[in-house]
Amino acid sequence: MTSEKALLPQSSLRLSWELIDDDLGLKRAVTELAAHDGPFALDTERASGYRYFSRAYLIQIKRGDSAIFLIDPIEILDLEPLRELLNQSEWILHSAPHDLPCLAELGLRPKKLFDTELAGRLLGKKRTALGKLVAEVLNVQLEKKFSDVDWSLRPLHHEWLEYAAIDVEFLANIRENFIAAAKKQNKTEIFAEEFAALLEWQPKPKRADQWRRTSHITKVNGDNRALAIVKELWLARDALAREMDVEPTLLLRDSAIIAAAEKRPRSENDLVRMRDFRGTAARTEAGRWWRAIRKGKQSTEILKHPPERGDSEASLRRLLTGRDADPVLRKRLTRGREIIAEIADEMAIQPENLLEPAVLKRLIVRPPETPDLESLNSALRELGARNWQVEAISQKLRLIFVDSN
């Protein structure tokens, strides 16, 4: 729980930070950072909601008691000095999967990693947003008013930079606090395994039929021709968004795609006259959208029934909890969730970090041929469970397969 002591507002803090936006400045920043000890606290700012690609438009770095350096990778021509400094060191990140991909695009990869968000979950904390952790651990109230600005814009506003700097100011303090807490809870080895696994983490490849995630697509799910129009409009929009590096829904709203699929305009003029066909490129790219609609109308592809993907969340859900779910599988899932929750509570850890829900579902759908402990352990490891997780859950989890046989 947060201390009863009044939270120190962010506005009262005096941060020492500097914007680095040229090669000479980067060399100077690298020299100063190299003169300090300890892991590097890092964060990035992207332009989610504005740009197609999730690249880093700002990198915040602090080490020990150094100043905070705000690195502009868009303006700097040569990032090699930064790579040489960072790539052989430990990093502290908050929710590392959000930052690792865009940093890797710049050739920046940690040798060792500490994730304060993941550490909080492993310590059983239910609220692990950075602001919540800083308030609980350090009694400082952070402001998040610039979290959704367009960081691709130049020049960057001073207020934005001040906001960005605070995100790395306290990461080392939280790390130190959580390392001590892990020792008290006998979770040092758990931390080590989880952070080692995080170093190998890769984002899931994008599914081939992303167009099926268009908002409100359920309105036309039973209409094959309408689905074909949705698909072609989505693909046309995605190609243009990629070319322009613009968030797709800014060019053409999902609601506009669904409206066109429902109403099926007969001409380009009919299309542009549709009141609900909106977006910054709805009119300027009308010819592109009309060609996509015509292609959808002429399509003979069967889209009404999506192909079954055995490992997808939707297919697992149908097998385990759907209307026609196998009662034995449903019983196993219920009991399995109860066991995971019970062990997680005993260990003071978040249940989804004790075992990913998708791993439990896949284990239940495709259990080992024999319910002995060795087979179960092997099955869990094949599904990606770490050693500490297997040791913590396998004895009790085995009972769901024994009891139902």
C-alpha cells in the first residue's frame, strides 16, 4: 500500500536533463554516461496512434547519478557510439516488450535486463503502471498528461521533454527496492529466469488475416460479399498507410469500411456522398477505395467461415468454454484455473505470471499421453513454461488429469 505520507508532486522535482540531437552531442553524452556506474535506465517515446511504424522517436537514458539524456534518433546520423556503450550492459526498462522492438531496430540490444513492470507482477503487485509503482515505492506522484502526443513532430516541445525525462529518473530506485523484496520473498531465482527469458522475447508475427479485426466486423460476418469488401478496403488502406507511415485509421476509419461493406455503393460518386465514409483520405483517395470495393464485389473467395487455427485464442475458447465445449475439458479448465490461483496466492504472485492462461488452455486441449509427473513437466516446458513455474505447479496441476481419467 502507498504510504500515508503525502505524495510529492512531480512539479516540485528538479530534473537535470539534456536533449541530444546531433552526433557531437551524442559523443559527449556517451562519454558522461560511461563515467558512471550501474545499469542503464532506458525508455522510449513512439508515435502510436499517429504513425504506421512503431519506431522510437526519443530515447531517454540515465545511469547512476548522471544527468538524463534525451536522445533524438531521428536527427542523429551515427548511433554507433550509443550501441558500443549500451549493448554490453544491463538495462532497466518498464514493460520491456513495448520498448525492445523499436530499440532493436536501431541496433540496440541489452546484454542483461531488469523489467520493473514484470518485477512488480512477480512480487504480487496488482497495479504495476510506472506511476503507481513510483507512488508506492518512492511517494512521488507522476503526471501522465503527454502520454499520447505525436512524438514524431519536430521540434519537440519543452514540456514534452520534461515529461519524458521523468520516466527514467526513478527506474534504478525501483529496481533496488524490488531486488531487496525478491530476496525477502525467495524470488531471486525467479527474477533471474524471467529476465533471461525476456532477453529472448520476440513479438508475435502478425496474423495473415488482420483485416478480420476491423472494429464492428460482426455486423457483416454472415455476408461473404460484404466481408470481401472489408478485406479489400482494409488491404488498400494498410498499403497506403505503410507507404505514408500514417496510422491507418486516420486515413480511413474502421466504421467507414464497415459502412461501405453494408451499403455497397454503386459508383465512386455514391461512395464519396456517404455521410459515414470518413477519414482524412476518405475523399482524396476515393478512387483507391472504389477500386478496392469493386475488387471485393467481384471476389469469389470464401470468407464467411474463417479457417480454423488450432492454437488461436478463439479456437481454444470454443473448445473449452463455447456452447459445444467438451464437459471434461471445461471441468479441467475450471479446476486448473483454481489451482493456479491458489498457488499464485500462496506465492504472492500474479496468476498469469505463474502460468500464462494460453499455456494452461493448450495443455488441457492437448495433454500428455500419460498423466505422470515427468510427462507433464515435459509438456509444460514444450509450451514455454520456465523451470520455476514447472516446479511450482506441476504436482498439483497433475491432479486435473488424474481425476478425470
